Amino acid sequence: MKYMENIWRYITSKIFVPQEPMPDLLTMVEKCRHAWHNAIFEFNNCDMELIDYMVFRLNATERQYMALLSQARREGLKAWPDHIAGPVAWDKGTGS
């Protein structure tokens, strides 16, 4: 009986491979931002033979990043918590 249990465990471990958990949206946005900046750097430093591929890659990473940003916006995610002040607007009237 023990032999059959071991066989069953072996078969199910090969069939039902545990999947890694899906990263959260903020992690995905950050990874896409890094990929986009990396594509910009590679575009600026590539050979002329690879320019078509780099344009394609640059457009693809930019669109993926923008799509994840819009998804984060729809879900109400923010760059900083509400209790921390946001970006400071420059007041044109006072000159400061």
C-alpha cells in the first residue's frame, strides 16, 4: 500500500505543479518601468542593424507600462499614501 501511495504522490507532483503566486500590481508596474528604461538605454546604444527590433521593443515595453499604469489608476492605487503630501505645484503668481 505504501508503494502505491508513493507512486500516486510522484504522479500528482508531476501533473499538478504548484504555481508561483502572481506578483502584485505595484511590483509589475515597477518591473515594466525598469524594462522600459532598459529598452530606452539599449535603443540609444544599439547598432544600426538592430534598430528595427529596438523600435519594436521600445514601443512594446512603453505600451505595457502605460497599460499597467492605467490599470493601477482604475484600481485606485496611488504613488504615495494620502497622509503624505503629493507633488508641490509651483505658484506662478509669487515667482517661488
